[in-house]
Amino acid sequence: MMRLDLTMLVIVFSAITFAGSSSADSAASDRFATLALACVHQEYPNHISHSMQNDADVAPPRELTPAFYGCLDWHSSVHGHWLLARLARQYPQSEYAQPAREALAQSLTRENLLAETAYVSAKGRRSFERPYGIAWLLQLVNELEEWDDDEARQWRANIAPLESAMVERLVSWLPDLTYPVRSGTHSQTAFALGLALDWARATGDEAAEALITERAQTLYGGDTACPLHYEPSGADFLSPCLAEADLMRRVLSPSAFSSWLTGFLAIPEAGDWLPAAMVSDRSDPHLVHLDGLNLSRAWMLEGIASALPNDDSRVAVITAAANAHRIAGLEGVSPEHYAGSHWLGSFATYLVTRRGIADG
């Protein structure tokens, strides 16, 4: 009886937290928007992954990729722009909504995005930002697709050529992907396939949806006994095990997912489970990844819980772990060190606005 009471308390507490979090999340979004506004057009410092064929390929970031040259690297710039679109759409009356729109208008011009398309399509860039940056680019497209706003519709039209180029790269690669990449960083395939699947469904691309669904089931459907106790590695910002489960809840029916999850993760019916990661030095660009891990674990755990029946005994334990990771992750989102400030706001925004969950 004591265990049942504890389980119910966790469920009730979590429901109250989510129901009453809108004002708190709105206030938190001020911080996240400020971080993105500070970096989307900050060119340096800059870390580029740039394949050159000759001297003509030598140029500063703002010329190589004129839309996405800030926030230290291309993918962080992309999801920084997604953050601004997401929050301006969610909170149109906020003080940062107009500055966010101005930043988006500066970046997402037809000229800039055609230059981006030419860049990613050039020789030697077949694997550019694959799959992580591609996934976030599609998430930005997804946000613009769902935004009922005239200016956003223009940005959506402008980004279409880059979208097409990146989708072609993704769908031509996935059939050749014999094995999934189970890392905790940019190369991981489960996280990218989840975001890409959300894009395919939002935009009505049935062929891409079918391919991603098939690849997910082929690559992950037979997996069992994921060694979650091996996580995290020292520079993870994504959980290999939880990202896989967060993908599979998108492609399986609720009953099939519940059964699959039973064989995939050993989740207790009660008690503490999966402690948040500790971050020893937030000025270190790799160690600070663990703040991102806490944030992404939180949204993945919430996604997993959302796909299970309310009376599933695992929901309370999963939700409690999600709340612990949410608290730990949000604590690390600050402007103090650029190593984290240039990207953690995007992860925090994805979490607090419940993007990727059906009601988000």
C-alpha cells in the first residue's frame, strides 16, 4: 500500500508541475531567447567542419554559410534559429518576440538560403552535418511549417531548396545504413531519426515517413537489454538507450511499444532510478555536454512516459527521473560560459515547450 501511495503522489505531483508550469516556462524562455539572440549573428569564435577542394573554398563563416554562421558552429546556429522561431510562435506577445523575428528575417532570406543550398551541395560535402545538423534543419522547417504567420510562410518558402537538398542527403543515406550509430553525440542516428520523422509527418512527406519508420524498425526493433548502466560517457549530450526508446515510441503502437520497452530497459516499479549526470566544469566544451544530456534525457523520458498507459507501473518512476533531470539540466543553462550558452538554450526550449510530444 505504501508503494502505491508513493506512486500516486509522484503522478499527482508531476501533473501539477506540468499544469502549473506555463508561467514559469514562459519566464524561463526569456533566458533561452536571450542566449540565442546573443549568438545567432555572432561569427566568432567559430568551429567549422569545412571540406575544401581548392583555394576558392577559403572564406570566413559568414560567406560560406550566410544564414547559419553564428553560435560557434552550423548545427548550433540552426537550432538557435529554431529556438527563436519556436518561442516567437509560442509567446508572440513576449518582449523578445519582435527581436526574434528580426533575427530570423535577417538570416532566412532567399539569397542566404540559396547560398546555403549551394554550399551543402558542393563537392566533398556529402556527409555534411549528417545526421545531427540535418535533423535540426528539418526541425526548423517543421516549426515554420506549423506557424500560421505570413512572414513565417515566406521564410518557409525560402528554406525549401535547402530542405530538399538535406532531405535528399538523408534519404539516399538511410538505405545504406547497415548498422545504427549508438553514440551519445552528433553521430547518433536514433535522435536524428526521431526529429526527421516528426518533420516528415508535419510536412506530409509520406515517402520519407515510410523510409524512416522502416529504418527505425529494422535497426532497432529487435534490440533488448540496453546497457543503460554504462551511461553516460564523459562527453554525452544524448542518451543512446533513451533516444532509441524515444524513437521507437514514435513508430510502434502503444501496446507494441509497451512490450518492446519491457525487453529493452529494466525499469523498476518504484524507487529512485537513473540519477542525473554531474557536470564538473561548465567552461569545458565537452564536459558541459552533460548539461545537455540531462535536458535531453528529461524530454526523452517524458516522451517515453507519454506513450505508456496511465496505469503502467513504470510511468511514475520514469516521470520522477524526468523531473530530476529537468531540474539538473535547467540549472546549467546560463550565459556564463559560451561553451554551453551557444546551444543549451535550444535543448532547454525543446524540453519546456514539450516539442516532440503529441500535445507539444
